[in-house]
Amino acid sequence: MRLERELAAEGEVLGDPVQLGQVIHNLLTNAVEATESAEGGAVRLSTRRVERGDLRARGGEALPPGEYVLLEVRDEGPGVAPELEGRLFDPFVTSKEGGRGLGLAAVQGLVTAHGGAIEVESSSSGACFRLWLPLAVPEEASAEAAPPAAHEPTCRGRVLVADDSKVLRVTAGRLLESLDYQVVLANDGEEACERYAEDPAGFALVLLDYAMPRLDGPSALERMRALRPAQPALFMSGYPQHQLGLPPETPLLGKPFSPDGLEGAVEAALAQSLRKS
């Protein structure tokens, strides 16, 4: 068996190298095992830069239009059983004898957390996993905000996003921009408060990581609401609500989040704020 590579010379993604390494390792391991089981000849790994309009990977989340890096892992194994192909990324679904069915579910979770999508195409001559990841863009371009009075007519409002993880911060910003929100990014709670103080009435929503260095999300929100008591807010965390000690009605976006999950959580937080006003 041999590994064939065709890697693009350009196209960078913004992501956690350990997590993305786990994704690629998992896909290559599966491809090697499938090819060896069928006594096949090659596993092919390729990357290229692509531009897509609205894209919904089969079984995946909708992706906003933009530029992506497309990574493909293709094997020459027996392919995925037809009855499993549509459920391959579900937890506890596996085609391996003795497998736990968690590998591809974890892969999809990591890919989604990076603002990407994954799909599989299979035939009797092998399987091909396609992975889309957003092309890296300078953070300054996403963070640039227009003056408060200069919103475009299509803008749904400004959202302040604060997270000490650059991957999640920029990914959330990119997704919100695709939903016609204007985005301001902050590295942590302190910077978020500084950006907020420049125009307290100008933010439709603040999206805050619950735990951040220098100043955490709840403390940052407390400072913001000292300037504007009715400020709508949404926390982000990888921990469930009860572990954080938050009241059940507190808007919380779980990590990792999907594009649809982010949109739904933002809309729910804004709707809750309107009901209270």
C-alpha cells in the first residue's frame, strides 16, 4: 500500500493544530485500514483552495459563501455500507468490528467547531472524505467596525465577540458576518469592555466566552450592563449550564458550536431580550 499526496502550495486555515491533526490522523487511519482490508493499492491525500457559494455538505451544516481549503482523503477499500453512509457521523455508529463509533463523530465535532463541514462519498471501489475549512483571513479585516451611525441598510446590528481562543473568535465572527451582522472582535474580557465603552448603545448583542484571562465573561457583562443595563448577551462555554452555576434561563451557546447552532442561539438571546423589554 502507498500514500499519494497532492498538496496545494497556497491556502492556510486558522485552527488548532492539535485538533486538526487529530482529524487528519483519524481519516488517514481509517483509509489505511479500509485499503489494507481490501488489499487495495493507495490512499490519496489532497488539498486545494476553493471558492463556494452556499454549501451544505451531505449530512452536514450549511456553510456561508466564501473561500475554503478542501481536503480530501480517498481510499481503495470496499466502501461504506449503504445503510451506514447516511449515519456515519452519528455517535456509536461504526463499520469496524469492535469499534465504538466515536471517531468520526468526534471528527465532525472538531470540524464544525472550526467553521467547516465534512461529507463522505462511497462506492464499491472506495470512499472519499471531503473536508471544507474556511480560508484564513486577517483578523483585522473581520474586526474592523464602521462608525455607529454608518450601518448599512442590510446590517442586522453589531455583535461584540470576545474569546481568548483566536480560532473560535474569528470563526464566530466570520459566521456572524455571513448572517449580515457587523462584528467587533476582542481577545478577552478587558478588551471587550474597552471596545464596548466606545459605544455602549451600538451593540445588538455581546457574545462572551464564559472563562477568559484577565476578565471572565460574567464580570465583563457586569461592567457593560453598568453602562447599559438592558444589554442583550450570550455566553459561550464547553461546560453545561448547571456546572457553571448559571440560572436555566441564561442564554448559553455550547462549544463546539455549529453555524446553525450559533444562529439559533443568537436569535434566541435577542428574542429573550425583547420579551424582557
